[in-house]
Amino acid sequence: MTHIRYEIVEHDGGWAYKLGDVFSETHPTHDGALAAARAAATRQAGFGDTRPIAYQDRNGKWHEETVNGSDAPDVEVEDTGRSG
């Protein structure tokens, strides 16, 4: 099983979650980024059905694939802290 980790980080004057070298959109608050990361993690871990997905790579290019529902990754959200 694949393991993926979303990390909450300061980014572009706000907060984002990051997977590897790829950042999410910037959120104005830490809690907003954390909630978005948890929602993304829930979508990743719990889909269960074979279906199409879309994702953006580190170069900003979008890809579409069909994934087998039994291949859901093990997902965690790491909250590395906040500054205030």
C-alpha cells in the first residue's frame, strides 16, 4: 500500500498543505489549510470505487487517470506547527 503525507506549511503569505514538492492553494489561516488537507486525505483514503481522478504534478501539468478503488493509499496529515 502506498503511503502519502500531507504537510501543513506557511506558504505565499498564508498557509497551504503540501504533498512532496507540490503545494495546495494558499489559505489565509492555518486552520483553513488543515481542514483542506484533512478533506483531501479523506478523499484519497476513502474512495473505494474504480473512478477517474485528476491531479497536478510539480510542474503544474494536470493528469487524468482511472484508479482502482482497492488501491487507496494510506494517508496522513502532518501539522508541523503554526506561528500564532
